[in-house]
Amino acid sequence: MNISPYKSSDKEEIKHLFTRVFSDSENTSEGKLIVNLAFDLLNNTDPQDLFAFTACENEKIMGCIIFSKLMFDTPINAFILSPVAIDTEHQGRGIGQALINYGINQLKQADIELVFTYGDLNFYSKVGFEQITQEVAQAPFHLSQPEGWLCQSLIGNKIPHLKGTSRCVQALNHVELW
């Protein structure tokens, strides 16, 4: 397996990956929502505010992960992991964890201080995320499942309390994603 930064030429294959994964695991409308998010992030987010990586085997994309800028009133360099997709046929082989760990290492090299995600604590805790509350860091929108608000310090410090509101990139700036 080869993990590397995504290439612009991979956008259509990434779109098909997200469509298959989220239509299979959720439903068609959920799949469309996540596909549109991934495609919007890759097409319309300032490259300085985006990190995306793919996992390939035999030149076929098996997984993709996207991180985008998350801004707070408190000055801190933070990104959010969302979305991630692993081809259904390849799930359960550690590809997701490998992609996340690779991405986090790239964020560390870029001097990112915190990485957030909104998802399953049982999965994301395996790669260093911990559950936080809105009092520690406010999400950009009301969370339908607040127990899924997670963070990881990339500089070895305790996660600081971040005062004020947060803002995400335009592609994530939709209440139905939260």
C-alpha cells in the first residue's frame, strides 16, 4: 500500500470512492451529502487550508482522507479531519488508521497544533483522539451527537480551552454536516 498526498488528477476516482462507501454504509442521500463535501473541499478550498491523502494499491485508490482548516477566536493552528472513506472491500485491514496516522504526521510537519474530528470515539481513540466538550472548543455548529466531538494535540500538550467561536472552511459550513 502506498499513501501519499492526493493528486488533482485523482478527483474523479476519489468522488467514486466516496459515493460507493457512503451509499453502501449509509444511504443514497447521505452518500450524496458526503460526496459533495469531499468534492467541494477538493475543488473550492484554498490549498493552504487543505491536506488530502490517498491510500493506493496497484494504482487503485482504496482510501482517502481530507483535513481542512478550523479557525478559532483563540489564535491556534488547527485542522479538522472530515471526511474519510475506505473502499468497502478493503475495510478492516488498518487502511483507515494508516491514512489517519500518515495525515497526522504530515500535519505535525506543517506545525499544526490541534486536529479535530467529529465521529466515533471507539475508532478515533485508536489513533490518539480524545473526547472533548463544547466548553473546551466550540464546534462551528450545534452537534447532533456531542459525544463525537474529538481532538488531538499534535504538539504533546494538553488540549487547551479555546475561547469564543470556531469557523470552518466553506465546504464544511453546512448545518446538516454537524
